[in-house]
Amino acid sequence: MGPSTDWDEIKRLAADFQKAQLSSTSQRLSERNCIEIVSKLLELKLIEVIFTSDGKEYLTPQHLIREITDELYVRGGRVNIVDLAKELSVDLNQININVTDIIKGKDVQLISGYLISNSYIEKIAREINEKLQLQGQISVDELTLQYDLPADFLQQSVLEAYLNEIIIGKQDPSEPRTFYTEEYITRTKAKIRGAVMGLLKPTQISIIIGQCNVAERLFMMLFDQLNAPGVLTGRSASALYVPSCYTKAQNEWVMSFWKQNNYLEYDALQRLGISDPKGYIKKVIQEEDITFLSSCILGSQIKQQIESALEECIASKTYLDVVSLLPSVLSDKDIENVLEILLKNNTKSTVLFDNTVFSHHFVENLKQDCMPIAQSKAEAVVKSGKFQQFYLEKQIAKTELLHIQTDHKTEKREERRRKATSGKGGGGTQGRETKTKAVKKHPRSKQVVHESDSEEDVSSKKATAQLEIISLEDVVNIIKKTLENEGLEDLVHQIAEYLQGTLNEAALIIAKDLAAKLLQNTNQNKKQTHSSAQDKINVLINDIKLYEKGLKLFPVDQQAAFIKYLLKTFGADILGEFCKYAANQSNISVQVDVLSAEQRNKIINDLPEEYKKPLRALNATLLDTLDPFYQAVDVCLSECGMILKKVNKKEDKSLILNHREKLISELESCDDPALVLHLAVLAIFTILHQNMLHASGRQVPSIICFLKTQLKDEDYLKLHHYHELVTKFLVAPEEEKSALEEDLKDNLPVIKKLVFEVKKYK
């Protein structure tokens, strides 16, 4: 069948259908026939219709679209597609299919299951504007709940799309979902300004925000634009707003208190609202000499006041209660720190008890008050024999301790030797090494060690023990009255403990001296024993030999004068020691330590023949040379049962060095021009030649001439010039001496300095 035939048939059927509809009831088609006809047309795909949900009606897609559009209009521009399906009795799928065609245009949108027209969007934009103008601010979140629409849609398609057209306001740059009106911003600024202007003390930002009923974020943004009379301590609600008037008053109070009292307490600053007192102080008080303590800071005025009081305390030989000069807020630790700083340079002149500083003189006076009882108790302990017994036991304990330590060392040495010999075999094992089996130590060996250790501990304790002559109670009884009169009764025991140790040591020294004197008295008052006399004579002979080395550096014709002076002094001293020893051995009383020539001759004449002959021979050599003198000394030593010790070159070097330092020390403390020259010349000689020289003042010119070739020209001229001044001064008449004396005093430091310059030659 061709296309034209089909179309003709369609026209025929349509005509029949129309005719049937216009005809009377007897000529109309039945419902069943209609269904069959429509089904046939659908089968042939000649028509396109949509069934209703009940199946009783048909709709064309164009009609459905028109009904949907009409329904959207009737409902004000917004309709739910589910409600549309129910209202039009059409399947939801058919609605969805046709909605796609509707939203292809720009006038209608499908948002979250709703068909929304542009007119509806403009309508809610006007409503939002009214609400914004009324409230001053509005947020997208709030509108989402009100209109049940997505936040992004409301923000982009409504608020931002119609901003400054329908919606008159501003979008928050830091929070895009919030919108304000200019009037709201101005009003909020005024509220914040009024709130902060009325504040007189630091206030939490959250309180200000609550009073102003404004968002924290908006508060922070607007505060920066206000130029408010104050600052924020942070950018959170927990931070504080500090008014400038409060800061000013705070600074004024701090500076006023500081100027009046010269200290600041950290707790007081924290009560003022200053969270970091130390940082605040460093910022406010920059150029002051301040001391940071644990509870406060101190200024230089308080320290100067204490230093002045301390100087006065030392000068007046009294004591100082430092606490009375310090602020009452200082803790004990702070007081200790202050005292440590202030007493750093006065440790030798002060003594600290608790917080009271005593001058050394004050404490020394207390000690002197106790010295009589120390003397009397020392005498009593010596008289009773208790000290001698204690001293003897101490010496025995030291000897025992030395023996025990020596025995231990010997035992260990023997044990190591036994192990070494037993560890290696001899011929019995064909010379091969044999290993010894490790043997477990027997408990008895440990017991022996413990016993020996205990013996050593006992001996050590006895050797280091101290005899208590003056007790703590004795010291307390003496110083108590003095301290109570000064109102220092609380420190009696502390000071007594401090003094008791030194007083007991002083009493021990006194007791030792008394015991020694007692021992001397019991030995018929012999002042010199065999060994001490021998040691003294050995020292003197060794000194003569050292001086002999020095004088032999001079020309032969000048040596005689030095030898003569050496024998006159040191030779006479050696003869005096022999005389005192022989007198003691012969029970002849000698009342003086240094004997004159007449006293020596008298003693020699009174001595038995065994001592008289060698000592007379020695006395005769004092006017001779050194060789006869040495020979005579040897004879005297033999007669007295003494020996001459060998020379130790190392000790000689040490003696020369000590002699040089002694000369320099005497030179530094000397102010007599002639003696300064004498000491300087001897010191320079010793420095340059590493030898000692014994010379009189008359020999100074010859020594200067001898040193000429070894000194720098300028140094020699200084020495020579000073010698000329000394010579002139000694021979000058009285009226000229004053001018020369001034000249000598002016040149005195030059000569002293010259010795140190010569030391640098080496």
C-alpha cells in the first residue's frame, strides 16, 4: 500500500470519527471502539499521546507542556515536579521528560526538584532586599532555611545577580555569604565606638561583642577602621581591649611608684593587668641599672644605699641588718641573691650570718674576747698532760697508718709476684706455659680484708682527729652578753659555731707552744738540740758556698773584700751556733740568740778544753781566707759529732731563686734610697748571673762597675746616676739634703722598675 493510500485512509477514518461524534447517540462509537482505534493509531505510530495515571484520558506532549507552564504560573513561579505529577495525573517520568524541554529556555530553571521561573527569582530578590533593609544584615544560611533552596543558588543566582539592582547592600569581602547595608555598617561602627569609648579598664572582647550584639568577625574588621582610643591584646574573643587612658594611668602609677620606692613587685604589676611584668619593665625602664629578682626588681638607688651602709659598717667595725634596708616584699631567696651581689667584693672584710652582715673586725673582737679562756684552757690541758697524751696517740696512729698502708702495698706486690711465677712453668713442663685455674675467693679472705680496712679506718680517724679544748658552750657564754646588748640574741649560736673552730685551732696552737716550752724546760732549758744545730750550721755553710760562687765572678783583687765581709757575717753566725751548742752541752746558760764577738769569746773561754780549742781556731780564721775557715769548720763538726750534708744542686737553684725573689720583695717595700740601691744592685747581679752575692754598702760601687758591661747603656746610666745621688746625699751638709732627698724620692720608682726591666733580659 502506498503513502497516498495511507493518508487517504487516515482522512477517511478522521471523517468517520468526527461524523460519529456529531451524530446522535444511536450512531456514536462505543468506548471500546475508541480504545481500539487509538491503540491501532499508536501501533501504526501515526499519533503520539500520553496516558493519564488512571488511563482514562490521553494527552499530547504539547498539551502537557502547556498545562505544566500554566500550573507554574498559577503557583507563583515555583512548583515541585512531584506535586505536578499528582495535580496533572501524569506519570512522574513523563513530567521529567517534558520538563527537560521546558528548562531549555532561559526563563525556567530546575532547582532541587522545583521548577522556578525568573519572575519568582525576582520576587524573592525583592523580599530579600526588604528583609535586608529592615535587619541591616542577612546571611545566605538564614535564607536557605527560609526558602528551602540551595545556598549556592541563593548566593549566585539571587543575591549576587541582583546586588545593587534589586538588592541594595554590600557583600562582606571576608565572608561572601553575608550581606550588609551601609546604614548597618555605620550604625554598628557607632555602637562599637560608643562601647570602647566608655571603657576605663581592660575588658574582654567577648563582653564588648555581646553588648554590641555584633559578630566577632565583623567586630574585628570594623575595630581596625575606628581608630579607637585603645588596643587589642589579640584577635580572638578571649583577648582584651585595653583603653589608652588605662595604659596611661598604669604607666603613670608604675613610674610614680618606681621613682618613690626604687623597686617594683611583679605581683603588683600583674594585679594592674600586666601579664608579662619583666618584659613590661624592660620596655618602660630602659636606661636604669636594675637587678631582676624572683619576686621584684631593684633599682640602683637601693643598691647604692646598701653599699654605702656596708662601707660604713666595715669602716665603723660594726654590723648591718640588710633586711631593714630592703623592701619587705623580697623573699628569702631574693635577699640571698642581693647579698651575694653586694658582698662579692667584700668577702674578706665581712662575715654573713642569716641576713646580717658583720664586719670582720666585729667578729675578730668577739674572738679576742674569747682568747683569754682559750689561753687558760690550753694551759689547763697541757698542765694535765691531756694534750701531750693526745698528741702522742695521734703520732702513733699516723705511724700505724703508714705501716698498714706499706704492708698492704707489700702484700699486693708479693701476690702479683706469686701469680706471675705460678702462671708460667719451668723445666717440669718442658718450658711450656701452663694456665692456672681460677679459684673462687674464700669468704675468709674477704673477712681479712674487712678487718684490715677497719684497722686502717681506725688509724686514719685517730690520725686526723682533733682535740676539743674550747667548746661551743664556752663561746656562747662569752659572746652572749655582747650580742644580747646589740639585740642579736638570735645569732648567738650561729656566731659561736663560726668562732668555735678557729678558737679551738688557736687553743691547739697555744697548747702546742706551751707543751714545747714545757718540754724545753724539762730538758734543763736547752734551746738547741744536736739536730737543729747541725741543720742551722749546714744551712749557713751552704749559704757561704753559694755566696762564694758569686764573688768569684769578680776580679781576684776585688774578691778579698767580699770574703772578709762574708766571714765577718756568716762566718761569725756559724761560730755563734757552735758556741751555743757547746754551751748547752756544757750546761752553760745562754740568754740571747745572736751572740756578739765579746759574748762568743766569753763563752769560748768558759767551755771545756774539748770545745775550746777547735772554736778558738775557728774564731781565728774569721780574719783569714775561706780555705782555712772551711778546715776549721770541719774540725768543729767532728768534735761536736756533726756531719756536713752533701750539696743538692736542685735545692741550690731553688735557694738562689728564693733569694732573688726575697731581694725583689724587700726592694718593693723599701723606701730608704741607700738601701733601695743596695738591694737593687744585689738583685740585678743575681738575675744576670744566677748566683747569690753577699756584700756591704761600701762594695756597691764596685758591683755597679762590674755590671756595666752586662746592662743596657740607659739602664746603667740610671743606676750610676742614682748611686751618685745617694753618695751626694750621704756627704752633703744638712741644708742641701732636702733637695737631694726629693730628687732621690722621685727617682726611687725608676730604680725599682729597673730590676723588673733587667728580668726581661733573660
